[in-house]
Amino acid sequence: MIIAIDGPAASGKGTIAKRLAAHYGLRHLDSGLLYRGVAKAVIEGGRDPADRDAAVAAARAFEPGRYPASALKGDDVAKAASQVAAIPQVREALIAFQRSFARTRPGAVIDGRDIGTVIAPDADVKIFVTATPEERARRRLLELQGRGEAADEAAVLADILARDARDTGRAVAPLRQAPDAHLLDTTHLAIDPAVRAAIDIVEAVRAGRKPA
Ligand code: C5P
């Protein structure tokens, strides 16, 4: 089984994907880490993430696992990731790895922005996870505060809106809900009920029912 989870930053898609993978015994791939890894390599090489040649070279040389996830979590890397992710040749260089991950037994849950539309258009189940920008900014702020980082709510919201705009507005593989994806709005859901709702969607699709 392949489950595609797409959605904007801080929608809850990563946690939902991880928990679905554990629930169904599938492998999990956070595809955002691939773009973050490319961005980190460009920055480490002293180049600008908007530098197309540097970004494409880093994507073609990309090795999964080169950086631990903890080294890729920062907002600077997130911003740079959304810049390199808008370059078509960067996306192209990362497709084969993601498709081969999806095809490997026993199946996978992959989360990102274009999984249901580009990477795995034939996924068994597609879920588009969303929440209002204000709620996503609130979650992000709590996360930053939890890590002891100083953060300003208005600045976090502005960052989220800028990243949304870049991700939905780019020409190649923009963030959008696939026509056959099921919408899961987590604005008013804590993580446990959100995961439950995602499992209900998977179960309904597997049983040939229309999810509630
Ligand atoms: O999901 P995450 O916030 O880690 O992703 C970082 C950035 O990588 C996103 O803002 C987006 O620009 C890019 N990305 C993408 N396609 C994916 C996953 C992430 O363009 N499938």
C-alpha cells in the first residue's frame, strides 16, 4: 500500500504520516528532508540557495542520510529548501529516489507537497492535510518555544505565509490538493484525533466506502 500525504508547513502532515506508517507497518519518508538536505548542502558549500547551478549540482549529488534530520530542522534551512524546491531540475533529480522508496515492499507513507500529484499519482490513498495559517503559526511557535528558541508570533506567521506562497505559486509541482485526495482539516483537531481521522479515511478507502 502507498499512502500519499500532502499539505502545507505545520499542518500536522508529518506526524500523521509517521503514525500511519507505524499503524500499518509501512515505511515512512518525509520528502521535505530531501529538499532540506539539498538546501543545507548548498549553504554549506558557501553558495546561495537561489543559485540555480549550485542547487542543481547539490540535488544531483544528493545522498539520503547525509545530514541527520535534527540538522535540517531550522527555519533558515526550511526557507532555503522552498527556494531550491522551485527549481525544476532539482525536483527532477529527486524523483527516482522517492518513487523507488514508494515501490519498495511492504509499501510506504510519503509526506510532502507533490506526492499525490507527481511522485505517486497512483497511490492507494491520498490525504491532503491542512489547517489555517494562524493555527499553523501557533503550533510552530509552540514548537520553537519548546526548543527554547525565541520567536515572535507575527514573524512566524509571516514566514509561513511566505513559504505557502512560494510552494503554491511555483510553476513546477506546486502544492495543491490532488482531485482524488481526501481533505483533512486539522485546525480544530489535536494530534490523536487527527491521526484517528486519517486512519478512518484509509479504512474507508480500503473498504470502498466514501470517507465521512
Ligand atoms: O515539509 P517541509 O516543511 O520539511 O518542506 C520544506 C520545503 O521543501 C517546503 O516548503 C517545500 O518548498 C519543499 N518541498 C517540496 N516538495 C515536497 C516536500 C517539500 O517542494 N514533496
